[in-house]
Amino acid sequence: MATPPDSDRRTSIAEWAMLNTFELLDDRDQEAERLPLFTIQAVIDRDVHNVCLGLWEGTDVACFDLRRGSGNQRTNSTGAAIAFPYGLPTVLILHGNVPEDHRMLLSMSVVDDHALADRYEVRSQNAGSTRALLDGPLVDWLLEWRALPPPVSFELSQDWLLAFAPQLPVDLFPQLLDGLLGFRDHIPTDVLTMFGR
């Protein structure tokens, strides 16, 4: 399916935002581009746009489009993020759709010894916290979630939780947001106690 022109996409997102009582920010608002998430900050040539803010299942969320790179190396993604200020070490749980050149940008070590090793690439700042994170209900949920569209990757950082996928049509925004909150809801509480602030 061809990606619609940016103006058509923004119109579609504006309609979705209005139907779901979200606020679509002016694209001159660059606050989302400064979010301290590795997925956003890892490349200099980036643009966060079509940012919508609102409540989803009672949680303040932001969803947005993200361009990374330029020319033939450019990728377009859709992301959704929530504040998650528990101070956990950064971990990336990458679906197979993440471009190889972007994987090479990742300076974090690959963690291989976990139950998701054959389904997701996992990179982390702290292998111990990552193994604890991937030992329990989150693993089962991720394995079930992986079978559903869209193909979502996750980043858990000190202050934020991000779900992202290749640029999504607007009708898949709810699935992305449900995935974001599902990931949050399956993080073991003992991980927050042992490795959080």
C-alpha cells in the first residue's frame, strides 16, 4: 500500500484525533523531538511530526510519526509513548522489521540469553535487568502480541516507554496504543523494585 502524501496523512490523523478527543499539535512544536528516547535521538537527521496528545484507556499518551535518516536511507515510523518514570535501564525489544542499518547504529549490547531470542532482537544497557524483565508475564504477552498486526518494537527507558512500528495507517493507531499499554501492564513489579529508582 502506497504511503499517502503528507498533507493527506495529516488530514487523516486530524480526523482520527478529533474522533478520539486527542489534540493534534502544530508541526512547529518540536518538544516531542527532544524526548530522551534512544530510538529518536540515535540519528541526527530526524523529524517528529503529526504529534497527537490525549487519553487512551485513562492514560496520557502521545502518538506521532517519526522520520529517521535521509534519501534512500530514510525510514518512516509511527510511535506512541507514555511517561514511565521508574528509572529502569534502557532496553530495546526489536521486531524483525527494524532496518539493518538502524540496528548497526545501536551501541547497546545484544542480550541473547532469554525466552524471546528467536523472535525479537533485544539490546540493553543492563543485561541483568533485561533478563529479569523477560522472565515472566511480559514474555508470554510479547509472544502473543507478535502474532498480531502491526509489527511493534518497544523501548523502555528511565522515564519513558515507546512502542513503534513502520508508518501505520490511521486505523491501526488503536492497536499501537493498546500494545503500548499492554507492555506497560505486563512489566513485573519486582523489576521496578529491584532495578528502578
